[in-house]
Amino acid sequence: MVKPNRILIVGVLVGLVGAIAQAQSTPPPCPGYNPTNNTNLACELATGFRAPANITANNTTAASGQSFNPVVLSATLATQLSSLPVATAVSGTGITFINGIPTFSSESLGTILTQRGETIGKHRFFVSFNYQRFGFGSIDGARFKNLSTVNQVTYPGIGTSYVVGANHINFTVDEYTPMATFGITNRIDLTLVVPFSTVNLALVSDAHQYNVDSNKNPLSDFSLGNINLPGKKSGPGDVTINLKGTLFKKEGGTSMAVGTELRLPTGDETNYLGTGAYGVKPYAILSHRGKRFTPNVNIGYEWNSTSALYTDKTGQHLNLPASFLYAGGLDFKVFPRVTLVGEFVGQYVINGPRLQQSTVTIPGQSGSFQSIIVTDANGNQITSSYAIDNAGGGIKINLYKGLLITASALFKLDDSGLRAKVVPLFGASYRF
């Protein structure tokens, strides 16, 4: 029978999910450039990058459009935040149960970010707490520490304004992730992940505006000054529920499992604590248990619903891009209580929003100005498919009975999308 304390823990976790879902209501859309109403982190870039001041003192003509819409960056951020790698529940914990008695095992302690094809065992319980720090330093190869922008706006019959900005962005996410896995049967596991995050987004921007008339003759230029916008938000993220089942398992050999992960939009997307979208990720796992080495391969596909962070030029909410997920890991038993882990984690984003680096020539000014563009000539978002690949390693130590301590680091292999050079992870877990 399932022990009462396990039932109590499961009940508390399910209740916590319900409380978070109730507490998070759909927030209003981002107000964009409005310094007096910059109420969330998703509006911070729009505010800091600046829209032009009036081209003339008595100008009342509406602009026909901006060449750079910083709000579009939110979609790329949300796409990446929907697939941050987190530690998984694995069957290898250094303990096996014989007639209900915990017994030291000769197996390796399992991988960290990838999964094996095995489950934890009927009515067994696995809990963990992990900390990860994502220090994002670039997006599509454009460095946050020195991001140049030119916002070009045309006023029909009057002229064009160019706002040239030199920007410095500091974007970090500290993620604290409690996780609980319960073995429903010997072949089926149910996992609940309830992340909590602290998001820091700070922007320092210095800008200068150049105005030209409709014949491209210079009218005026002046400094827009410096803006310093520190921003910080903390709270629960998107809860995920994962159901995993082993299809076949050969003792001391190959195992295969399939599963589905459901992500709930319980986090506040306008502060990058969540994505604002439901997500469904079916996946498959193949692993082989050796005497000292245990390799595994994971593949999956993630579908996302609409999000307030991803809109077209009319303001219509769009689905966050889907992704094909692929990963592999290898754990090596160095000593009975120590396992070394090597892992590869990849994601192929399908038709996601992109950022391109470009240059802009301003009439009357020598040379050209570096900039980034996120929309085409018709105001539509630039999209394409791209891969995000990471590799890393770590160590797992069995300190006492079912208690494991984990440490690892994940390193980027390319520049596409929102990237952090290195992502450290520290965690502790226990299997009952």
C-alpha cells in the first residue's frame, strides 16, 4: 500500500499547482513605449530603446511605422524560456529496494538533464530541488553588452526621424525547481515540476535623434539622453506535469520509454516568469544499462498555444513556435557512490522569430550605423528555423541512503536564439 505520508505529499503538491493557477490571471497586454506605464519587464526594452520625439515642434502627423519594434523580442525570449533544460527524475539513485528494504546498489547514479528508459518503481517516491542560473548574453549573435539600434520612423509629407541607440542589457534568470515523481506502477511514473524564478532585466540606453525632411535634407539632431531601467521580478513559473511509461525493459540491458509533458501557463509572462502558453511535449527515450556506462537518447516534439508575448502587426496573439527536441547522455560509475555524467541537449525551433544585424545610412551623416532588425519591409516579423545546441558535464554523489547531491554545467555550442555561455546547476534529491 502507498504510505500515508506519500499521499499527503502528492496532495500538497497538487494543491500548490491549483493555488498558483488561480493566482495567475491573464495580464493586460504590454503597453509598449510608455514611460509612465512601464508596469512589467516585457515593456522595459520597448521603453528603453525609445520611439522618436516629434520631428518638428508643431508636428501632429502620425508615424507610418517603425523600422524596429523591440516588443517583437519578447517572442524570442518566451520561446527559449519555454524549453529551459531542467534536471530530471532518473531511476539510478544508488539504492534498490528488496522486500521493501533499502539496499545499496551497484548501478550508476543516472544522468542529470536527460532521461533513462526506466522508471523509479511502484509506489516509490522521488523528490529533488535544483538551482540553475541563466546569464543570457546574446540573442541571435547580437551581444547584450553592446547592442546598437536604429529606430527609423517616417511621417508622411514631413520627413523621417532616426533614433540611434547604444544599449547595454543585463538579463539573468535564477530558477529554483522543486520536483516530485511518484511511481504509479512498476512501469509508469508521474512527475510534477513547480519552478520559481527571479528575473533580472536591466537596461542602460543612450540615444541621439536625427531628423531629415521628405527630400532627405537634414533638419536637426539632438540627444535624447540616458535611460537607466533596472527591473526585477520573482514568482512561480509554468508548472509541468509529466507522465512516463516504460514500453520494454531488459534487466541489465536496453530500456525504452515514451511519455508526454504538459506545461501550464501559471507563470506571469509579462515579467518573463512564464510563457503565457500551454505546451504539450510527447517524447521517447532509449537507454542501455552497462556495467559502468549507461548511454541514453531522448527525442521529442513541443507544441505551444498562443501567447500574449507573440503577436502579429495587428496585435493578434500567435502560437509560440514549435520545437523538435533531441538529447543524449552518458553516465559512468567511477565509484559505487560517485557517477560522472556527460550530456548533449539540443532544440530545433520551427519558424521562430529572428533578429538580424544590419546597418543604416542616415542622410547628412558620414558612414553608417549598426542596428538590428526584427521585421521586414511590410512590418511582418522575420522568422526562420534554427538549432540551439548545448553540451555539458557533471557529477552525482550518493551521500547517504537515497540522498544524492548533483552539480553540473551546460555550455553553448552555437549562437542562434537566446543564449547563455554557461548554465550551472546544483541540486539535491532523495528517493523513498
